[in-house]
Amino acid sequence: MRRSPGCRGARTPACRVGTLADACQPKAQKRRVETRRGTQECVRHVSLVACLALLAIAGTPPATAKNVALVIGNQSYAPGPLKSPAGDARLVERALRDAGFATILRENAGQAELLAAESEFVNRLEPVDTALVFFAGYAVAVEDENFLLGVDSGAGNIQAKAVPLSEILERLRGRAARSVVILDASRMYIVAAQRGLKPGLAMPRNLPPETWMAFAAGPGQVAPDNLRLDNSSFSKALAETIAQPGLTLEEVFSRTRARVLGETESQQAPWWTSTGTRNFYFHPPEGPQPRTDAAASARSMETARQSERREDWDTAIDLLIRVLKSAPGGETESVARHMLPYLMERRDGDLRYRVMDFNGAAMFYGQAVAAQPSAVDAAFRLADAYLLAGRVPDAIRVLQAVRARGPSPAAEKAAAMLEKLAAVR
């Protein structure tokens, strides 16, 4: 019987001709070989699983950005029914659908239906999407918090039958690439008036990043109702401006504002604020867009600042819109976005001042101060407009706020004005 070369001296049956060489190895060595083979098999198995996983990942298409809108029109309130919100909602919803939005439309929704629609809307969002909320109806400010009212709000506890705007904003935080919230709700609600609540809406606080917030009228202001119209001036102007191609958000709301100011003889001034939203188009411009030129944006910003110092508001506003349209990003875009609402309020305030509409001027100057609290020159213009309108207590309040900022030439000027007012009262 011939033995395997490695089996000299071995007397086991496993060492006969044709037997595997490793069968003659010592048991410990054999276990090591088996372990190594097992490890190799395991590695091959894991590699296969990993490759399959990588192929699956590579084969999964990236999430596609989409636009999703929740549109609410509430008018069947008791007390205080309204005429146009349902029609306003349909008008805006149609404009959004034409702009490629998937829409959720609700009319005359109570609190429960509002909450259900909000949940449906939020659950449809992906992190790459644009989320838009439009609400037409009644909203009230309670302790500087804005509440959207369902049609079943009645005369009971307003907050218990409403949806806090802050809750909607918080649920949108991180759920979409950007959020646009538009309220055509700057109306006088009879229940709120009976309870001594301030008219209009409160300045929104702690907006999430990449959020655009717009009101049909400025904080604390009430939009006049025109019962002869089927749609509110704001919603009609907004829907028709959305349909225009190649306009950024800034341009859409700037044109909407200008149109509403003209139609209402400056009695209503739409207002907005934002937290760094990038350029967004309802209808993108056609053809390739020019690349951002950081140096050109910086030059435009400097020219805008010079125009502001000369109180050439229109030139400064046009330059800032040009900067924002080029989407420079970073500090340049942030500063431009912060300056724009302030400059527009100052421009409109000066327009009303020139025609001796001092109450109208005070409204715009007040919104300029709200947009940029550090602008003491706007505060003095506001105090001056209040005095000329015969609203001395309001002027005193503004001057006291300037004086309270601490030692400065502005504080000294405010103190001197307060002394003169005290002498003549």
C-alpha cells in the first residue's frame, strides 16, 4: 500500500493513496486550516452582501425635489362671516398648481380639519422639497403669538379652537428645503376686538432656517375689506404675480406689495420677512442663468448702502433685488435680505409723509423700525409722524425707547425732545 509522501510513519486509514494531504496533519493544525477556510468563506459572504447593498444603494435614484402646498380658505365664521377667503384660496391654489405644486385645498375648515390637513401636508414632505402654506381667513395675536382660526372658533376660548402658527412652523422645521408661509388674515375679528386684543398679527419670532413669512398687511395692521370685490387685493395680486415667469420670491412679493399699495391708496402694505431662503422661482426663467459674480454683488451692495445714505430708496431697493437674484450666498445675501424690507418701508413712509398722510407714514415708519430696530433715524421719523398726526403719547413712547438704549447722541436727542414735549403738555 503506497502512502502519501507526507504520511511516513502514519498508520491511519486516512493516509492511503487518494486521501487529502491535510487529513494527515495534526488536529490543532487541521483546526487552524478549517478556521482559516471558514473565515475566508465568511469574508466572501460578507463581501457579497456588502456588494449587493452598494449596488442597491447605487441603483436607488436620489430623492426628487417637489413643491407641495397646503391652501386654506375659511370664511363661514360665526360671528363675523367673510366674503372672499374661499375664493382667494381657490385662486391662489390654481396659480400654484400651474406653477407645478401638488396642492391640498381645504375650505371652511374647523380646527380638527385644519390639524388633519396640516398632518397630511407635513407627512408628504421630503427634505429636498419646497413647502408652502397659504391661509385666508381670520387670525389673531394673543400675547404676541399668532393663531389661525377654524370656522368653528365661535365666541369661546380663541386659543382652544385655533392652530398656533408657531406649531406649523415648528413642524416644518427640517422637513423641507425651504418653507413659504403666506397669511391673508390681517383682519379685524369681532370676538378678538370684544376681548381687547390688539388688531392685526404679531411679529413672528424664532423663524426656522430657510423660511419665508408674508402677511397681507404689516404686523399690528388691519387690511381694509372691500366687499365689492370677489377676491382680496392681496390674494388677487399674489396669484397673478406668481404666474409671471422668472420672478424670485423677493420680486413676487415686491410687485404684489406695489400693486396692493396702489389699489388701496397705501392703506394696506403687505409685509414679509425671511431667514436666508435661497432663490426660488414659481416659474423659473428660461435659458441658462449667468453665474454669480461675487465681486459684482459686493459692488452692488456698496452702491445700495450709498443710495440708502442719500435716501434714494428706489435705487437701493433695485440693487438689493439684483443682488438677491444672483444668489451670492453667505453674508452678502444675508445682509441684502435683511436690508430690503427696511428700505421698502422707509420708501413708502416717505411717500405718505410727502402727501401729508402722517398716519400712513407712521404705519410704514413703524414697520421700518420693526424690520431694523437699530435704525434710530427711522425711529425719529416715526416720532415726527406721530406728532404731526396728533398722536403725542405714541411719539413719547418711541422717544422713550430710543432714550432707553443708553448713552449716545441719539439718546441725548430723544431726551431733549421729551423735555420739550413735557414743557408744552
